[in-house]
Amino acid sequence: MTPRTWLAHPDDAETVARLLIAFRDWYGRDWPSDNAFLAGVERLIERVDTDFLLGAEHDDAPPAGVCQLRYRPCIWTAAEDCWLEDLFVVQTARRSGLGTALVEASLARARVRGCRRVELDTSETNTAAIALYERFGFSSSAKSTSGARDLFMGVRLED
């Protein structure tokens, strides 16, 4: 059976939130709260700069995977960039091709929007995710002539 994916709509917000909560739990975290996840999804799913994709193992299966895509204009590419923010497949659906289908759908969505680049980050210990992304040409190696490794950095702002 072939996995299927689709663009989530506002009436899918609870399903998207449920899968993102499972992702949070998989990381061993208990924050943000379930209600905060749902409120965040409800807010983001209405925005033009965010897409959520859902996926199932086959036509008769319930949603078992989710992907969040965020879009932003980029001066360097003269187009939008796509940030693959979250991709998660529940344990029971792993090795079914659903993760592959979600990455394929993400790249297709980015192309439809005219994006010239898709970026993401993942833990260097998540070898399954790294292998999945590498199959699609994602690379953590630097593209500059200096040979330096690109780092994604951030700072947490406290109230």
C-alpha cells in the first residue's frame, strides 16, 4: 500500500496538534502544554506563510505523520525559502514510507510556492532522519569555498 499525504486545513488543526504533541512526547518533553500546541496550530494553520502536511500509511489509515513548513522571503535567492520545521511519523507507521512521502510532499509544496531553497535542522544523533534527508540531497556540509561548516544558531529570549 502506498502512503498518502495532503495539505492540512483549519478543520484538521486538532489532528495536526495531536501529532505534534506526540512528537513533543517522543522527545521526552512535557512543555508546551497540549492546549498551547492546539492554540499554536490553530493560529498558524490560517497563515499564508505556514503549511502543515498530514500523511497516512494508506488510503484507509488514520493520519500518522505530520510536517510543518514555514516560508520566508530571502534576499540571497530572490525568492522564498522554505523551512522544514517539524517532521514526525508515529512509531507504528515508521518504515512504511510515510516519512519519505512527507519529504516528497514538502519539496513539491516548496516548488509550487517558487522556493529556491529548503532548509531544516535535526539532531546529529537522529541518524534515521539524517539518512532520510540525505536521500533527497540535503547536506550538512558547507557550500562555501572556505570549507567551513554552516551552523544554525539561536538565542532564547526570556520575559
